[in-house]
Amino acid sequence: MAYVIQNPGRPEVQAIFVKAALKMVRIGLKPARHLTKTKLMAKAGEISGVKYKRNEIDKAIEDMDAIIKANINAETLLSDRP
């Protein structure tokens, strides 16, 4: 059975990927060449509505986690595909 993310452009779904990338940046890894800390913080701010400074990465991760927990459950995220 395969699962597909329904509407991956939703802010809640994007928050999942931004949170993971922010965690990677926090420990010193770069998730992709074009994903800089500044761009990730800007995207997190776009999703949450808060403007983050470069040193507020932990706050951005917490906010992404809150958005995910408030809006995502397995039934709304995935759909079954035969």
C-alpha cells in the first residue's frame, strides 16, 4: 500500500519539512545547497507569521512544532492509494 501526502503546499505540511531542515542547520548540517539558514528562517516566518532573527532558530523550531501539532493528524495528511 502506498501513501501520498495530500496537498503538499499547505503551510502545515511545509512546516514539517522546514522544521526538519532547521534541526539539521542547528547542528551544523546543510540540507541542500540553496537552503541557507536565512532562507529557512524566512520561510518559517512566512508560515508562522513571526519574523525571526538568525539566532532564534530554537524558537522557530518550537513554533513549527506547534503548527504541526495543531493542524496535522494522520488522516488529513495521508491518503491511501491502491
